[in-house]
Amino acid sequence: MVLETLNPMQYNLTSLVPDTMPVATVPILILMCFLFLIWNHEETSSIPGPGYCMGIGPLISHGRFLWMGVGNACNYYNKTYGEFVRVWISGEETFIISK
């Protein structure tokens, strides 16, 4: 008798979730999407360089400097974006100026 009351298969789990649950999740999802867009919004910079893109840009540019070395990475960014470039090294915005 005790085992029958502890058996989870005899309970209908869908009856435990209220019917209003899907209706309540839609505004929450919309609010989360809106907050995500605000969090990722960035003022466009007039200085060329790789984009921020939710923090992936700084990771890529820092990884490129570690992998290629400072000289080769600077040459790559100067060929790609021009003489004045904004990159991230160790999480800090860094400007590369060359001619």
C-alpha cells in the first residue's frame, strides 16, 4: 500500500501544471529577448575593427594576438581594417596605429 502511493506513474503530471503556464511564459520570453537586445546593444564606433558581438570579438582578437604574435596580428588587422584599428588585448580596448 505504501509502495502504491510512492509510485510516480499513477499521478498525472500534467494536472499539476496550471493551464495558464504557457500564457505566462510568452510575456516572460518577450521580456527576456528585449533585455538581451538591450544588453548586447552597442554604439557603433567610427573606428574600424572587429565587432564586439556579445564578447566574442574581444576573445577572437586576443586569441589572434596570442596565436600569431603581436607583429603578425598587427599586420593582419592593418591589412584588413586600415591604418587605425580598434582591437581588444586582455579585455582592454587597444588602438593600433601604423603607416
